Amino acid sequence: NILKNLGHDFAVEYIAKRIKAKISVRAIAPDTEEMIGYKKTDKDFLKQTRLVPKEKFPFTIEMNIYGNKLAFMSFKESLGIIIESNAIANNMRLLFKLAWQGAKE
């Protein structure tokens, strides 16, 4: 996750700016111990997290959709890419919405 890979100071500053700007986050994550702990901070950090079975959905990258951008980050490979496209961002947003509806609260 970002905290572990980009550092505590970066994460704290990023979260504070996001909350100050009233930007909420929705996340779908595997039900690992780390992500169960992450979910417990939802109310404090203006986010909603839905957990899915880690055996069926062993996510290994982070994906963010914001505005007309889609960011893929593989911390394991120290790799990141941002795609700027209204069409791609909108379609990925629809796929996220579909996954969100299928994930448990």
C-alpha cells in the first residue's frame, strides 16, 4: 500500500490534503489482516472500503481512477503508469461500479 511503499510522511500529508479538499475514496481490497485494519479507519479518513475474498481476488497492484486519469501502481516492481483518457477512465469507472455492487459492505 501507499503508506508502506511511499513512506509515512507522504501518506499522512496526502491523506490530510485529500480530507481537507473533501475528496472521498472508495476502495475494494482483499480481506487480508492489513486491509481489515485499513477498513477500520474509513470514518476517520473519509473513505469506504469493501473487502473481497483474498483467495478469489489476490490483488497485487493499486489502481486509482480520478477525473480523466487512470493510475496503475505496482510497488513490487517499482512501476507506475498514468493513462489520461476520458473514454478509458469512464469505462474503468463503470467496471469499478460493477465490482463495488458485487463486493460486500
